[in-house]
Amino acid sequence: MAASHNLPQLPACGKSTISKSGVLTIHGFGVRVRMQSGHLEIEDGIGDERRRVRLARVGHGLRRLVCIAEDGFFTLDALKWLADQQASLIMLERSGRVSLVTGPTAPSDARLRRAQALARQSGVALEIMRELMRAKLNGQQQLVRSKLANAAAADVIARLQEHLSDADSLDTVAQIEAQAANAYWSAWSAIQVSFPRQDIGRVPDHWCTFGTRKSAITGSPRLATNPPNAILNYCYALLECEARLASAALGLDPGMGMLHVDTPKRDSLACDIMEAVRPSVDAWLLDWITREPFRRADFFEQRNGNCRLLRALTAKLSETSPIWGKLAAPWAEYVAHSLWASVRHAKSHPPVATRLTQQHRREAKGQPSFAKVETPKPNRLCRWCGNHIQRGKTYCVECAPLISRENFNSGRREAHHPEFLAKRADTMLQHRQSIREWKPSDLPAWLTRDAYVKQVMPRLTNVAKSLIRSALRVSEPYASFIKEGKRIPHARYWKALADLVGSTAG
């Protein structure tokens, strides 16, 4: 007897499934990666949301295959296909733990590996870690000073950065890094995290601020308890994978570190290299937090309070992997070149190839040493429902009429309410009193109207609107006008705005 109906066929997907950066992320249970008729066939997903991807050997565009799955299999010929196509395989957990990283490698030079093994005894490790940590602390203090407007924390990090030159051991470097981390993450703790209005009632209170980097579950960054820290852990895992691939491509041993020595279940050298790039990841996340809301549908809270990332968000974050790889590449080459310089008679042998950045080729052509790397921009989300919208918009087509009608009706009610009128009168009285008490002598001699317009106003576009609002205690619309240069505020505000952008005399 014939079956009454046929089983649904899996949707076949091709190159369009792969992101522009060449990343394909696979999830679910029963993942299958195998060869079929000369094509790499990938099957992933859960239940009715199964997906099949077929990639030919030519024109596929695959550079990274990121696997976040509970079970499944890879065939040997599929792994050989990835190796032949110079594509990397990365296996991650949603918590940010790296399970497996494989990718193109370079022939190993025994002299380079020997120099790497002896780096701690020869003093090269100390020199390398000073430079890597100097770059990290410089990035941290610039971020804290310019984007968080916390001059006190930035000054602490800057002083610690100066002490790196006097560090006479790797233990001292580690202590300086730990002290800087305390000042750095303390400046992050009060950052507000926004969600669409429809999600606010379903979000735990501790998800609404960045909080501390230490999880209440583990006492360390592992097993984050809120979305921003969970995203940071996942992006750090991607960065670790890229640093591991970069070091292996240069013929280094990713597990033989200098500051992170014998780190269990992690590649120690990759952990060293990624230190210089961490501030770039942090700046990208901070820009996301200050510009766009998070969606409740992208996160899941486990029974122990651990915040996990769901499929759609992990796929989106995985697309940033090549960006972090480009930022890590110069530092991996710096480590390789520093180690090679310590090899006996190194000058009589060809230098280490710059196969990651093509620096030698660029210099020969008279081009900049390194190409400019643009970090990805977060998706624009509707402030009410959280759906994706076009840039320049605040609400989607469905929510905009509702918001306009609600704001209009509430504005009409509040404008004539006695409490609103009294509050507005009190605010105006305070402003007039502040103007009367302010003296032109309170301003520095250099901070004239012309100096404000030329030095301060153009740089306000890089400052978050929330920081301007809190520093001046003004309304959100007026803070927007100041940020965009549509209004020149009263002179009593100029000093605070100059401090926000870091402008000084000269």
C-alpha cells in the first residue's frame, strides 16, 4: 500500500548561505558533513528547521566553517575537502569555550620552534609580552577615556602602561595587567543595556547593566550571567581561534605560550597574541550597547543562571571571526619576527614570510604596511518590537504609527497636567539660576567660542548621547542637538564637553 504522504524534503541551500566574510555556522543535533558527488554536503538544524548545504569545489567562498552542535559526524573525505580548499574548521560552545580549531598550516622551521621554546629563558618572551600588553593597555585607556568618559580609570591604566617599561619579569607584567583590568572593568560596570519595550517585562534586572566581568556562578568570566558578558565570551573565543590559526600558519606552536604558560585546555600562545586585540572587540561591543537594543529572543537563561546565546545570534557573531583574524595577524607576525631575530645567524637567512598581512609585498609596492580593517556594525533594531529595520529608522513600519499616536496622546495629556507644568517651571528656574551664578572666569583661557566650534564640536559625534545627557543633565533631544552640532550650548557646558572629548589647550 502506498504511503498517504511523502516526507518533506530538506531545503537545499548553496553559496547564499555563506556570509560575505566567508563564514558558515552550523547548529543542531545530528549534524552531517560529508562528500556527495564531488560536493561538500552539510546537513544541520533541529526538527522541522533542518537545512542542507551543497558546496562545489569552485566558487563556494567558504573560509570558516563554525560548528556549534551537540552531536553528528564529519567524514574523512569532508575534512580533506576543507583542507584542500584552505578553509578552517572551528568547533565552539555557546559559553565561549573552544573545542577544536583546524586550518591551513605552514612548514615548521625547527629553529623558530626552538627559539619559541627558549623564549622565557632568553628574555625574548618578556620583550614580546611588554609590547603586547602595551598595545592592550593603550587600547583600554583610550576606550575608557573617549567612550566611557572616565578620566580617573583612564589615568590609572595610563600609569600602569608606563610601568611596563620597568617590568623585569613576566610575573610583573601579569600583575600590571591584572591591576589595569580591575580599573578597566570597573568603568564598564554601570553601562546600561537596553531592550525593546515589548521585552522589558521579560528581562531579569541584572541583564539591564553590564555589571562585573566575574560570573556569580564561577567567580571568573566563564559562564556569564547576562547578555553583554556572554557575547564578549563568545567573541573572545572567536578571537582565540583566529590567533591560533595565525600562529599555526606562521609555523609557531600555538600551545607554547609566554605569559599564559601551560594553560589547561587552551592554546597558550593564542591567548598571548589575542591580548593586543581584546580592546578592539570591547570597543565593538560597547558601540553595540550604546547604539542598539538587545533582543530577548536571542538569549536563554539556564537553571543555574547562565546566559546562553541562541542560534541566530551565534551565527551573526561568527561572521565577525575574519575581522578579528585580520586584527590578530600583525601581532602574530610580530611574535614570529621577534623570535626569529633571536635565532643565531638569523640575518643570514630569509626573514619569516608575512603571509598573513602581505606586509613585505605592500612595502615593495609602496602601499601602507597594513590594510585598514573595518569592524562590523550591529543590526538596526526596532525600539518597540526588536525586528530588523533599515539604518536611519527608529521603529519598524508596523510600530511607527502606534508610537506616534501614543506619544501624541501622552504629550497632550502631560503638557497640561499640573505636575508637568510645575516640573517644567522648576527646571527653567534652575537653568536661570545656574546662568546667573556662572562666571566667564570659570572657563579655561583657551576655551573660547571659536575653540569650542573647531576643537570640541566635531569630536562630539564620537561620544554616546547618553554620556552627554548625564554629564550636562539635559534632555535627550537637546543632547542629540549638541552631539550633531545643531546647537551650541551655553558656555557653562563647554568645559564638561571638552573633558568628554579630551580636548585641551593647543
